[in-house]
Amino acid sequence: MRKTWWDDWLMVGAMVFCIGVTICVILATELYGWNLHVWDVPLSEIRQSRQISMAAQTLFLFASGLSKLSILCSYLRIAAPGTWFSRLTWVTGIIVFLLTWIFMIVLWTQCAPIWHYWTLFADWGNCIPEWPPLAGQGTTTVMTDIAVYLLPMLTLFRLQMPMMQRISLAALFGLGLLVVIAGIMRTYWVLYVEITYVEDPSYDLTWDSYNIWIWTALEANFAIICGCAPAIRRLFTKGGNQSQFKVGSSVQTIGSSGMKRKRGKGGSGNDLEGHGLSAFESRADNDNDNDASVTELVHLEGEDKKS
């Protein structure tokens, strides 16, 4: 658990793209007229405002996709191989990866040639309506957000641990609701603005689009915060070294439901799913040298299965 792995590097990449999204939001709302009434936007800024919109959509797709892939990779670090949890994590990751690239291709091919997207008054070129792909992208983003943050919840309520610790873990993973809410609000405003503009070309597009920009920034940043929350949780606990769920000599991973392993010779059994989430929440804990690492635990589990 203490080694740098794919989830860490993917989150670093997501953070870079998230910073790009935030910069685009600031530029769009402060310099390029996305906080003004449409009749107050100078014609000279329309080209730049459309270019910043294209850049923000591109960066958001990568920020959202990489943050979800990072969280799913962190699940794989603690999932028992071959279990339902591991398989669902892989399937969700493949769906997220494919959707990211599908909507990226749609975004950059919606106009032929692509620069017609920001040269709206040119006599040549052609663009498909914007709202169908935006609606699809927003809806699938929310659905995959829900899937990513519900995956550990399916296991959480079967863990054998004190109620307060169970509530603490539920609150930790429940932070994902912030991302879901932001995604729903962003999708709502995208659909409202785009459909209203199709029905009424004189609609005050830039004024209401301000809401889209704000919710886009919130969704991207919330995803980074929620993805990093389990790792930085120890910074906010008293003393930073309180033991949450002692592993002892038991071998536990997420997803291997129905199996039991005793602690010592006469100890009580523990659900094998218990350690996975507890190890995930304490992956940044380096203060107790007596705790076994997840790698060692999984190795021991493999040896036990062979025997």
C-alpha cells in the first residue's frame, strides 16, 4: 500500500488537467465574456470564447476520466483477485476509458473542419448540433461517477467493525456524492442552455452559461479531493497515528465474501472483506511498523490458498 502505483500517477495526471480546467474557467468568466449578457460581449472576443470552451471541454474529459480511473486502480490494490468486486472494478474502468475517448473524438469531429467551431460566421464548414453529445457526455459522466463511488459501499455495510468506524468510512466514501451532485448540476445547465438556444437563437447564452463553467470547475476539483481523501485522512486524525482496524495476523481483502479466517489459535473470525477498506483508509499511515502491508497480506493469502 505504501508503494507508488498507477492510482497515484493517474491522480497526478488528473490534477494537471484539473488545474487546466480551473484556469480555463477563470479566463472564460473574467476575460472572454462568459459572465456577460450576450449583447455585451464584443464580437472580437467571440472567437477566443469558443476556443476556451473547446479547451475546457477537452481538459475536463481527461480530468474526469483520469480521476475515476485512479480511484478504480486504488480499489484494485485492495481487491481480492477474481472476486466480484475486482471484476466490477475492471468493467467500470474499461467503460470509463472508452467513454472518455469516444466523447473526445466526438468533440473534435463535431465540426468539419474543426476550426469552424470558433469561426461561426464563416461561409464554409459544417457543425452538428452541440447539445446531443453534451447531453450524452453529461449523463454518462454522472452514471459512472455513481458507479465508482457506490462500488465500495456495496461491501462497506457487511464489514465487521464498530459502528462509529463504519460511519466514518461511509462518510469518507460518501464524499463522492459531492462529485455526483456537481455533475448533475452541470448536466442540467448544459441541457437547459443548449436546448433553449436551439429553440430561441436570441437567447442570452453567455449569461446562463456562467453556471456551466462554475459547476464544471467544482466537479473536476471535487473529483480530485474525493480521490485523495482516503490517503490524506490521517493528517486530520488526532495524533495522526491512531489505529483504525488492526490487521493482526488475519488476511482480509475486499470482495471475498463468505470466507472466514481466525485470528491466532482461538480468536474470533473476521470477514475477509474487512481489511480492504480499512487498509485503503490507512494507506498513508507509516507510524506503526508492526502492521503488515497489503502486499504481504495478499501474498500470505495466496500461500494459504495453495496449501
